[in-house]
Amino acid sequence: MRYEIRIAGTGGQGVITAGLILAEAGIFNGHHVVHTQNYGPEARGGTSVCGVIFSDEEIEYPKTLALDLLLALNQQACDKNLPDMKPDGLVIVDSDQVQKVQWGKTLKAPISSKAKETPNNTRTVNILALGTLVAACPLVSPISARKAMAHVMSRDTKLNLAALEQGLKLGRLLKKGLYRREIEGTAEL
């Protein structure tokens, strides 16, 4: 078993932190895990991408090449990473930032809008997005995600836990919508 996830967005959105939490959650769920990160020279405003691989055995090659799940937080991230998807892979996009998705199995989540409903929203987009991803990922439990977040992040735990819960709720609603609309291939809240 090898399950590949890529989180992509803009530098400063917390993409790398979200990936670290996801990787830690995978470890808590008993998987072998590799986390990689890549960001442009413009730390804020440039491209930021991380990959997380889960496996039931040692991982020999650490790069994500055939994605089972893509979380794209902007249009450029979506367009650039879609070619690396497996045919049956799932794409989750921030519907506030991504207008066009050329992929069948897609969850469109209003991540930025939902983050604005919480205090200090610029710091919670990544965690809200992570919660949405965890709700759709079969290999990471919400319990492990909460535990990993507390382990990785030392501050704003209450704020981030609230954002994670909001993301989990959003992801569950979208996932239910996806199953009700499998023929259309797209679910929106």
C-alpha cells in the first residue's frame, strides 16, 4: 500500500505546517510516512507545496508522483498538480480561490470563506483545509490529526483545534454530498 497526498498553495498559507501535521497523524495511525516540502524563493506569495506518503512498508522513494489526493488552495496549485493525479484520485480545492477544475472526482470546499468566520483567520486557513482533507482521507483519523496538531504546534492550540473541527465538519458534509452525486463527480456545499 502506498498512498500519496500533495498539499499546494501560496507561501505563507501554512501549507508546510499542514503537511507536517498530516505526516505526524499518519505516524500516530501506524503508517510509514515521508514528508517532503518545496517552496519558491519568494517565501511569502510564491508557490508552496508539500507531499506526504503513507505506506505499510518502508518508503524507498520519497517524492509524490502519482497522487491519490490533492489539496489545492489556489488556481495555479490546482492546474500545476493535476497532471500528477492517479485516474481515480480525489481533488479537494478551495472553491473561493479555484474556479476551474478539470477533474472528475472533486470536492469544492469554501475554505477561505469558512476561515473568515473564525478569529485570526489568516492563521487558520491551513488547519481548516487540513480538517477537510482528513475527513476525506481513509488513512488518517480525526483523533490522530488532533493529537498530531497538539504535538507539532505549540501555540494557538485552542484556535487551531476550532479550525480543525470546522474543517472536519465541512469535509464530512462534502463527502456525503460526493456520494449522493457520484454521477456528476462534483460536490459543493
